[in-house]
Amino acid sequence: MRKSTWAIIRITCLFNIALWSVFNRPESPEPGWQGIFNYVSFSPYQKGQDPIENKFPAPEEIWDDLNFLKGKTKGIRTYSSLDGMEVIPGMATRLGYEVTAGAWLDGRYERNEDEIYNLIANAQRYPATIKRVIVGNEALYRGDLSVQEMIGYLDRVRAALRVPVGTAEPWHVFIKNPELVKHVDFIAIHVLPYWEKVSFKDAIGWVFDRYKQVKEAFPGKPVFLAEVGWPSNGENFGKAKPGREAEARFLRRFLNVADQRGIDYCIMEVFDQPWKKPHEGVVGAFWGIYDVERKPKFTFQGPILDSSMWYYEIAAVLTGLLFVGLYLKRKPAQPFSGKLFFALLLQTTASVFVWVMVSPLIGEFLFWETFIWAVLLPMQVGLLMIILVNGFEMSEMIWTEGLKRRFQPLSPPAGVAPPRVSIHVPICKEPPEMVIDTLNSLAALDYSNYEVLVVDNNNPHPELWQPVEAHCAALGGKFRFFHLETHPGYKAGALNFALEHTDPTAEFVAVVDSDYIVRTDWLAALVPHFERPEVGIVQAPQDHRGWQDNLFKEMINWEYHGFFEIGMVHRNERNAIIQHGTMTIIRKAMLLASGKWAEWCICEDAELGLRIQSLGWDTVYVKESFGKGLTPDSFGGYKRQRF
């Protein structure tokens, strides 16, 4: 490979790495935390397990999880005393944990009795391990039980046990139901700022404000922060935005303050729980300190960095290398700066493409989210393709040194009679003054051998076409006028009619719209391109006048102008221009042999261009403007012209 190619590859790779580094850079310095947790919410469900579907962890799996947490936490909080969870206190006793044991209560009253029975039995059997019990978890908040029903359960358990007894609810449930506090030994509050739509920057302060609010409301009761945390993934909820870095920062900040103030807390939660996804959304699965594979999601010391993103960065770099390699393999004729520009665009597009493709993995999409992603994927890929196409055009237009087909106006060969050109002007219900201006500009052409055929079709208004007829007669023999009361085929039909009445000696057919004022040297400067026998079409730009001092018309003008300054030049480089129905010159023999103008469609000009190119003819685009028409006066006129 050439040195310049290797330079481009190195620069684009470094650019892509730098781009991903910007979005994956370490967060601003965050104080570390070291120590062991006070309590963690312990739900030992593994991947594929789901209590809703009665798929529970085996005792061996629970034992492995408790062993895994050895030395990491002082205590654990459980939520149920059934379905295998009743073995946890005994295992915790062997490993030296404290336990805040829970009984799950809901509207299934018979099951509630089993939960209460096992909770009391375990608390009596392991009094040194179970330091307190929690009867029900958000049962009032969910509406499963009434306050009086909950009080009944609490009183029964308190009468049976000597350990402190409470129930766990969001903090505001206790504020709204102060009578509940009389029946508990401690207040177990859930303070989860995400579910309250609190922004991350306000989250820590909000947690301690709610803790303080409950303590001040009930000064005689101990307060246990039974759930506190931040999710690492999922949907934004108001101002609350989940994130792995956000969870790490939240926990570091909270734990440092909680340790300083001696707050009794339980982190929500120790392991990610994928089974919650269908019930709480994606975010429900990602509250763990460790992921479902029991791997830490972040560290509590040093920079906070999501290492998983680097795998996607590597994929983006390799994908970009593939795109850039295929591009450079074609050995484009652009200068170094143009190739570098497009190579950087390819690398950026590769990054976006990889990001789009891995979004379901990063975001852990639900089924319906994955479905929408799949539906939108072709559109996103199409958008990236449009960006690349336009970017490639831009690279060629900014760095034009590599263009090989740049055609300029030519001078007629000296001493040679110019070939005859038949100019066709189709009109239909046009203002006669406008058409007359066009005809006058054609009459002033400094080209000696031409005729002008004006075809007025499907126009029942004599006051519009008769002045044009009279003016053609006044201009002399070069001008012929035809009025067709009814004629099929619209503009293509009129052009085919003109073609049938063209002077047999004419070698070329030119088409001009009825609102164009042409330059006097139009034919003289462009017809010489036909000296090359392989040329079938010579096209000049559509250009416009009368748009100054009108914002709407100015916008239309520049929209047209961009295509003819960029798009047509780019297509001309590949002998693939789009022919337009004005300011165009066509070899007549070729036009007749190819089947004339297509009356079956309304884009007869573009159709003819494609047909001609398919037959192997060359096309020439000269970017210099040789005529200007009027911009549409309204959006309706613009829409009719474009669509």
C-alpha cells in the first residue's frame, strides 16, 4: 500500500478510538468507598429463574451466593419465607450473617398464613441471626392489603416474637398512615429516588431529606432505610436517568455519608434480577451491585469506567476499517484531504452503525422495544447510506482536483458550418408575456442554423395562445407555432409532436421551458461537444431568476442550486447525469432510435436520460448556467414541479 493509504487508515482508527473515548471517558473524580455493606437486599434468583413462573433457586445455588458475599456485607434482607427462601437464615447462621427476615404478603390469604408461620418459626429457631423481621413488602402501596389487615398481621407477629417487627413501604406510606407506626417496632422505608423521578444530581440529598422527614415525623421509632439504590440500565423516568456510572457514583456517595452518620440501611439490591423485566420494565432488572452472572458492574475505588463499552468500540473500529479498506481499495482519484475526509465519515458512520446494532444489548430491550427497533432498523441503515452518499458528493465537490470529467463551454470550430438544431418549446396555458420573453431570447441566439417549434397543447383559451402565435409570425421563418386543442401525453406528447414536425436536416433537438431566458451563446458553446460521436446528450443546469428579495423563492432557488452544483457534477463524473426537460440538447437520431419521449410517465426527461445511458451513450454536463427560468410563486407550484 501507498504511504498515504496507511496514513489515512491510522488517522481514521485513532479518530474512532478518540470518538468512543469521549463517550466512554471516566466520570469526574469521585471519592472512593471501602468497607462492608450494612445490609443488602438478597434475592438469589439466577438467569432463567422466575418466582412468578415458580422457577426457584436450588439450596446449593443459594449457598453459593451467600458464600460469594462473605466479607462483603454484615447482613442480608430477605423478602419471603417460602419457596426455598426459608433455608436462608440457617445458612446465614453458619456463615455469620445477620438477617432481616421477610414474609411476602399479598391478596392470597392462605399463602400469607404460610409465610407468617415460617417467618415466626425461623425467628424463634435462629434468634442470634435474625435481628428483626419485616412483615410484608409494599403490600399497602400495591393495594393488596388494607391498613387494618396489615395491623392485624403485625400484632400477631409482635405477640409471637421478641425481635423487632416492622413492615416495609415507600416512605410516604407511613407519612400518610401514621396509625400504622403504632404497631411496628421500627419503620422500614423504601427511598428510591429513581421511582420518584428525581434527577441524579439531586438524588443523594433527596434520600437523606426523606430519611430526616420520617425520623422527625416519628421521633420515637428507629428508622431503617430498607431499600436505597439507583438502577444501572433501563428507561429514563422523568429526570431520572439510569446508568452504570450513575449507580456507581450514587452508591459511593451514599455509603460514605451513611457510614459517617451511622445510618441503618439496606442497599437495593445485591444481584441483578432479570425476572423483574416484564413486570417493572427494563429498569427493574438492573438494581444490583453485581450483574446476574455475579460479576461486579463497577468498582468502589478509582475511576468509574464502563469497561463493556470498549468491546463495542473494538467492533466499531474493525467495522470502520472494513469500510475504509473497501473504499481505498478502489483507489479513488481524490487528493489526500478528500480521501481522509470521506474515510473519517466512514469511520463515524461505522460507529453509529455499531451503536444502532448493539442498542438492544446495551439497553436490554423489552420484546416490544426490540420489535420497534427491528422495524426502524432498515430506515436507520437507509439514513446512514444517505449520509454516506451525500458525504461522498461533498468530498468530491470540496476537493475537485480528482474530477476527470469536467466539461467546459467550447468554441465552434473555425470554417465549419454549424449543424442544424431544432429547439422545442412546449407551452400550456402560460402567460403570453412570459413566453414572448423566452422567444425573444431564442431569437437573439448567436447561432446561425436553428429553428424554434412552439407547441401549445390542451389550451382552450385563445387569449393565451393567440398572442404567442402572432409573435412567432413576427419573429420570422425560424419560428413555427402549433396549437393543439386536445392532445395526449402532456409535455411528452407535445415534444413528440414537435419531433414529428422537426426539420429533417436537423441533427440535434434542444428543449427549453417556456419561462427561460437563455444566453445568446447557449448553442454555440455546447453543440461542439457533439463532435464526439459517442455523446448523446449535453445538459446545462436549471437556473432561476426573480427569487431575490423573497425568502420563500430564495429557499427554493438554493434547493435547486445545490443539486446542480453538487449532485449533477458528482453524477457527471460517473457518466450518470439526470437529464432535465429544459436547457438540454439531444442527438436527434438517437432520440428517434430509442423510442422518442415516454408519454406513459410525467418524468419523461429523466426516463429518457436513463434509457439513453442504458444504450451506452455518453452524457455531458456543463455546470455553467446558460439560461434562467422563474421560481414557483407558491408552495403548491413548487410541489407540482417536484412531485
